[in-house]
Amino acid sequence: MPEGLAAPRPTALVVGGSVTGLLAAAALAEFADVTIVERDTLPEGTGSRRGVPQARHAHLVWSGGVRAFDELLPGLVGEIVARGARRVHIMGDMVSRSPNEIWFRRFTATHHRNLVCSRDLLDSVIRERVLSDARITLRENRTAVGLEGHAGRVTGVRLRTTTGDRADPASGQDNGVASRQESVLNADLVVDASGRGSQAPRWLTDLGLPAVAEREVDAGVAYATRLFRAPGTTADLDFPVVNVQANPAEAPGRGGIILPIEDGRWIVTLAGTRGGTPTGDPDAFVDFALGLGDPVIGELIKGATPLTDVMTTRGTANRRRYFEKTRHWPDGFTVLGDAVAGYNPVYGHGITVAAQSALAVRNVLRAAPLTAPGTARRLQRATARPVAAAWDLAVGQDARYPGASDTPPTALERGLARFVDRAVATGARSPRALGALLDVMSLEKPATRLFSADMLVPMLFGPKKPHLEGPPLTEQERKAATHRDSGPRLPPAFP
């Protein structure tokens, strides 16, 4: 190479402009020139991105994800908070009933703080931050339809580009105006971050590789969400997150959450499993909330002003693809995010796993060249660790619902579920045990943390405070919520 000429940087291609794809691009930009290919047009500002069925429902980022955000993109969390998000102390700023119907005390001794805001706000700040990096290029309206290469190495992606608009503005019907062209975009590393609808298993078999093992655990959960104006004077104080979790021992499981977000609004999401799912009927929304194991959510929203209609979502199964366990894995290809595992959204782990997986990508590439043989396999195995942690937490609960899986829980899984129930009961009244429990729930530490002295000593010997008899709302919070808003009902912010 002539003196003075730098070696060209490797190239990476990320399929999908989701949070997972954006964070993966941020991690890769340290080592390669990155291109993100997105099938839709990404919104400007805080608009909603198409293809995100959960975008309108309650979201949070556990403290393990908050840490990963700032390690990957320093200052990111501060930017999101400056735009209206909150860092909510768990459990100090939370009123929560566990799946075994025990109310947590609002201990403040733990360090755990979750990030709470609307999904639109979260996506927009991440998108602005990542796409401002000159090493990252976005190509919109391009759909990945297959991999280039062979069983030993992926060399790029086949793309279908749509130009024009096939939809007639008057009728919404296909008018045949748009044109489609196929092309190939080569890269040293291809990352599939295309979500639950990923075609990666088929793409790999098309290259001659064996089928990827999969597992599904479906509790049959359906969601209904409505946005409210924060009632009374609750917008004037840091009103707590209110969470009533479903009890898998008493099917159908029903639960709900109030998530106070930016601009003086509450996202209220209700959920139910087979035989007890909420509907899109706005007149039934409050009644469903009042019929949960505790009526606190229904009581708090009973007089609140709705800002939207009710939005429903189904198809929330836990589904995992075991890419990391395949015997043969091609160089130049990695799968991340919901394309690997999608979780029942009630546990709120998807974005945290995405952030931790992107951080794992960066850490592997700091130790191994992106183009080296075997690096892609190392990436797949490293990113499987946060996936497995969230999967075990979700499946440990959901596998207990009737009809959730063709394979019933093993004796080990049943034993672990009983132990977790006991750990929750201990953490609900012991701050020391709560810290250990939240370390695991927030994906900061592995599940073995539950067997530490911080959990076992309070579990076996105490002393323990008595369990609470009801939700631990303060008198100030109750009064703030009862000063009902008499303002006019606003038109829906979205359909």
C-alpha cells in the first residue's frame, strides 16, 4: 500500500431502522462504515415508525438498559430526560403488585432507576443521535429479500427498492404506479435487526445451512391501551408508575399499568390472557381496569379525560430462535433483537436486551477484527447472553398459563418458578432482598444473584416487615388524583 494511504474501513449493513438496528449501527460505527436499510420511511421528529405494533403501549427501559444506553452513546439518557422522560426509582417511585399478589413496599435503598417515556420520544432521540454520525448512512424504502454468499460466508444482501407510490390517495387501493427494482448491497458484516418478522431462518436454509431450532411460549396475552390526560393535579408531581401484575396461578391472568409520561399524559395499558382479554370497546376500558386483582388502576382513571381511542394488540408470544446453538454459522452475518427473541411485552425487557446486545457487539469487536473468521459466531454467542436472561424471566412466568406451550414446564423450571415467587415475597418487604431481585429483573446481573446472601439471609431468617394490605399510594398522591379534571375531551391524537 502506498505510504500515506489508510486501509479502507470495513463495511457493515444493518437490516432494519428499529431501536435495535440503530443501537447496533452505533456500536458498529467504531469499526466500520455502516449502512442501515429500512423498508419504510422513518418519521421526522417524534412521529411513529411503521411496523412497531407495540409503539402505542406502555414502554420502559430497565436500569440495565439505561446503563447500556449511556455506555454505548454517552449522554443519551440525559438527552431523553431533557425532552421530557423520567428516571423512575424502583420501587420508590412505583406502586406495584407482584404476580403472587403481594404489594411491594416503596423502598428507596436500591439504586435502580428505569427510564420512562413514550416510545415515540425514545425512538426519536435515539434516531437523531445515531443518524447524526457521519459514519452511518440510512437508505429507506428498501426491503431485504435474501442473503448473498454461501454457507461459509455472507457477503451482502439482496434488496428490493420501491419507488413511487402504489396507493391511490382517494381509495387507498393499489394503483400499480410504483416500480420495484432489485439490487445487491455488499458488506463485510450483515446484521439482521428486522424484528419479529425476520426471515433469517429461511435465508440461512437458502444458503444450504440447517434449520434453526425455535421455541414458542404463548400465554395468549392481548393488550388494550388508552392515553389519558393526567387527572387532577397529578401532572404537578412525580406521580408513581402503578402496576398490577397478572397472577399466572389464576388463569386468565389480568393486569395493567399506568405510566405517567411527558406532556402531562398517562399511558394506561391493560392486559389479559386467554378467556380474559380486554377489547377495543372504550366503554369497557375502565370496567376492565376495575376488575383486575386490585381495582386501583380503574379507580385512578375513572374520572380522567381520554385523549385517544382504545388501541389493541395481540400476537405477543415469547418466541426464540437459537441461532447461537447451530453447528455451522457463516462468517459475515449476525442476528439481533426481536429477530432472535421476542418477549411478552408485559415484562418490558425488549429495549433493554437490544441495548445490551449492541454493547456486546461493540465489546466483541474491540477484541476481534470485524472481518476475521469466526467473529460473526462470537457476536452471535455474546449477544445470546442478555437474550437468555430475559427469556428465562418471561418464560418462567408465561409457561405456567394453560396452553402456553406444547412442552410443559420441566421440573427444574417449576422449581425455579416457586423459588422466584418466594424471592418476590421476600423482596416485597426486605430492602436487602429487593436489591438482589431488582439486579436480576433489570438485567444488571445474572439469575444466580437470587441465590446470594442478600436474598437467602432475609428469606430464611428475616427480620421482615409484614406484607402490605393494599397499594402504597401516599395521601398526597391520592388527593392529587381525586381532583378531577373537568377540561374538555380532546380529539384522538392518533387512530
